Amino acid sequence: MINKILQIFSAFFALIVSAGNLPAQYIPNSRYGGKLDSTPVKMPRNYPPPVNEMRGVWVATIFNLDYPLFANEKEFKSYYSKMCSRLAEHKFNAIFFQVRPASDAFYKSALNPWSRFLSGKEGVPLRGSRNFDPLDFMIREAHRHGLQFHAWLNPYRVIGSTKMTKFQYLKTLAPGNFARRYPHLVMEVKRKDNTRTLVLNPGEKQVRDFVVATVMEIVKKYPVDSIHFDDYFYPDDAPSNADRATFLKYNPRRETLDNWRRSNVTSLVRSVHSAIKSYNLRTGKKVSFGVSPFGIWRNNKHTPLGSLSRGKESYTGQYADTRYWVKQQIIDYIVPQLYWHFNHDVAPYAALTDWWCKVVRGTRVKLYIGQAAYQLGSRNWSVNELYYQLRYNRSKPEIKGSIIFSYRNLASPDNRIMEKGARNMLKQFWR
């Protein structure tokens, strides 16, 4: 299985060498804002890369989406080394590897159990030498290939969806798992399809302190280039009864539920940034902290500060006030997930890109764009949609690079359009 994946990866990237210039018919006939605005999209004629351009890729370990299970340490090392070699060969310069997919760890931790997505069973290390630490190896190997290593954590998730009750599921976790030890700190959201989402309750100070401790354990033990959070904070559209007891107990200022939830998430982000910044000042290190949120903060129909869009909002959906984080500079970089095409009716790519450029302007926060390689070949995504998105990015001085979701869409494309689209992107830009 491993050799087959690597053969596909090699064959895919071999096509890059023979790719020529793009035919004229690939030039997008897009409108700025799709149906929301009739202003034409303007593509730059020349598009030199910015200095120190970020060229990253996400490697998702949840459910082994991008990284398979391995029988032992030797197989793990072989696969990862070849992955680094191929990424470096094709001009990537950063890996965003998910080291905490679900209240667990891809590293030796005194706080979190070994991940089931590493060994197949939570709390059990990968077979091999007793002293093998996957994260230590991955960082050293990435750096050896000239790649930055960004430790990607999901701060709250216990499980995204389960048909078990809360207590049934917690019993499946390793005895030392924080969620199993403190079930009263686990928030349960019941869905219409009779499933449940379980997260560490963001309204509990003990949870926020634990997440900060988890972050700092990594920062102090490993030479990571950054700590990276994804877009999962409160579960989407969590009902008011999911955390009512916590809300009544820890709401001295009598805020509304929405504002109180946003305050809790912001408190965690601020605390993580402060802890890392203090560590850097003490040690001379330069570990950064960034977040990759859902691409829409707020729509302009709800506030004049919002974007020209009509989609779901991180502000009300996950209670993540991402614009505030940038303006307050309590993050070092932000990677909005702009996973829509130019002509999208409710979330047009150019309009959202322009909005995020405006948000970071005048701050020290770096802007990278999250690009959706996985969308190539889906409805309304042309073969060169991603190529033109990157080309559009080059016209914006605020954009310092891109991160591609995700590794498997490069290593094993699902369809011919995905294969050709990613090939053209890399051939034209990441030379």
C-alpha cells in the first residue's frame, strides 16, 4: 500500500516536468463577487513571488486522512522521509502536521495519550524502539530537507461525530485522557441525525489552562517553527442548552451567550499567544502562533465591516472573532480557508481575498491563504481555478504565501482535473 501511494506521488509530480504554458482558454471569465457584484476580476500580468513566500501543505492525521497507520517505527520513518524529500524537490517549504487530532498526541507527552491514528489504539505507542519519539524525528527530518515544521493542534475536539452517548464514548479513551478524567468538562452537542459531537468545554478555565499547558509542553520540548490551530472551536451552531450550566456559573458580566462564547475562545487564543511570546523572550527562540479559521468572519449584510459574501460566519458559527484577533495582534499569522471559486454565489474568492488583505493591513500579522486542492474536479471548479487563485494572490502585497489542503490531494489525486490542476499550479508558480 505504501509503495503504491509513493509510486502515484512520483508519477503525478513527474508530469510537472513536461507541462507547458497554459492555453489562453483557461483564463477565467470571472466576476468579482459572482452574483453579488459585477466588477470584473483583474489578473496581474506579472506575478513575481514575495520574499520568503510560504509554500505549505497540511497533513491531516484525523481518521488517517493524509497519513496512514504504520506497523512499526521503520515504516513510519521511511514514508515520512520520502514525503519530505518530494515536497522539498517540488519547492514546498513548510509542513503543517496534525500532532493533536483529537485530545491525543503524536509525541511523547505527560499530558495527552498516544493517538489512535498513530498506532491504531489510543494510549499505545508505535511499535519500535522504546525511545522513539515521532515528533522529534519529524521535525529533524523536515529541517534536514529545508522544510519548516508547524505543529498543528485541534485545541478542543474529543470526537467530531459518534453514535455513542457521551459516557459510552469516554470509556473508549485511554485512562489518562483529559476528557475521560474530567467528564464534567466535556461539552456534548446532540445532532438531528442522532449523533453527538464532544469537545472540551471552552467556557471552563481548567480546559483553557490545560490547552495552554499542552501547547507549552510542545514548545519547550521540540524545536517547532510554530503552533498552529485549525478552524474548530465551538461546534457549529451549538444549542444554548449544551453549555447552559457553565454559562450561568462563569458569566459575572452577564454577557449574552454569543458574546460570552466568543470571549472564551478569544481568551484561549490570547493566553496561548502570551505564553509563547513570554517563552520566546526568555529563551531567544522565535516560535510563532497562527490560526486557520473558516474563511468568512462576518457578511457585510450584518455589519459594514464584513465581507462581500453571504455564507456561514465564524463569528456566529464557531464563535471565533477572527478579525478581532488580527486587529489586537494576538496571533502572529492567519490562514483563512478560502475554499471557494471565483464565481461562487455566496463566497466569491476574490472578494474574500481582498477583504482579508484589508484586515491585516497596518498590523504585524502575516496573511497566508488556505487553498483547496481537494476541490479541483468538483462542481464549478475548472482545471486551473487554483492556478488563477495563486496568480491573483500575487497581486496582493499583504499575502505572504499559501497553504494547500491537503497532502493526499497531491500524493494521490482523486480525479484527472485534480491531477492536472495541481500540476499546472506547481509548474507555473513553485519553480
